[in-house]
Amino acid sequence: MSATNFGLSLVVLRNVPLFAGLNEVELEKLSKVSGRKRVERGAFVVRAGDDTDSLYILLSGRAKVTNSDEEGREIILAWLGPGEFFGEMGLIDGSPRSASVVASEACELLCLSKDAFQRCMQDNFQVAQKLMQSLVRRLREADRKIESLALLDVYGRVARLLLDLSEEVDGRRVVRKKISKQDMARMIGASREMVSKVMRDLELSAYICCEGDLVVILGA
């Protein structure tokens, strides 16, 4: 790795929550064994069923975690943004990739090999602890999604998805991430037509307000 790439990797690792507990010496060791990867929009970063050989940290762009049912229909499991990571589960239990990750925008990623990741885990309890916290958070999110599919109708699932995607901006709950009706449908197990109908109804009932690409949740 060149001195320039080494310096960039070090800066990146400093700002990744997973490695927040590492000191400069430990970060430098990690930087020396990390690589960088660019992926164009629409390209696979990893595919379900592939051998798990690396941990990926998203530096820029957005990606979606997907799977397909028996009929080939895509299901979106999660969205990933800068600073988020994936691929850790297979590095822990040695299983193949359980889902695919596709770049929804051009992405740049930092890669840690299986050996480098496992050494980091063994040498730094803080990293192992943050990893466990991340896995627990994802498990809780999965539980919520299963609950939504089992107990809520499409209106309820759309409303919960909008709330989950929203953030507070200037005192308002706003969904800033641009997401298509088709992608929303793939996330909640509904048709695009039904999601469009629910969004229209929510807007007509003054529960939401669409401002360009923004969705404002009213009264939240």
C-alpha cells in the first residue's frame, strides 16, 4: 500500500464506529492490512452463497442488502450508508454469504481480510464488544420486521418503514433518503401499486407531506 493510501485508510478507520476504541498504533496496524475497492452503481459487492473472505466498510455511496425468494423476486433486507459495515457474520462462523449486497450508487469500500479481522477481534476487546452490539441491534431490527409482517397491514408497514427511515431535521421528522416505491414494496413484502396507494392516502389524510424527494411526517 502506498503512503497516500495508507494515510487515507488510517483517517477512514479513525471515523468508523466499530474501531472507535483503538489507539493510533492499533489503527496503523489495521491500516497496513486493509485494502480499498470501488464498485459501480448496480454492481454486486458480494453475492449470496459466496465464500466469506472479507469484512467491508462502506466509505461513500449507498448499498442495499438483498435476497431473492424461490420465484426470483428481490427482497430488500437493509440499506447501508457511509461508516456501516457488512460481512462479519460469515467471518465468525465460517458460513457462506447469507445475502447479496448491491451498490445502489457508486461506492468506495475498505476491505479487511478474514485473517486481519480475526486478529483484530482477538487483540481488541472493544472491537469484539462493538461487533456484538451491532449484531444484537440487527437481530432486534429483524424481530421488528417479522412482527410487522405478521401483525400489521400494508398501511401499518408503510407507516413504520417511514418512521424507521426518518430523522429529525429542524424540528421535523423527515425521510431524506431517496427511496422508490418499488424498493419500499420490496422492503415490506407488498406490491408497488399498493405502496403507491398507501402513500397517496397518507398524504391526502395529512399524515405525510412530500416536498420533492423529501417525505415529511406530520404530527410526529
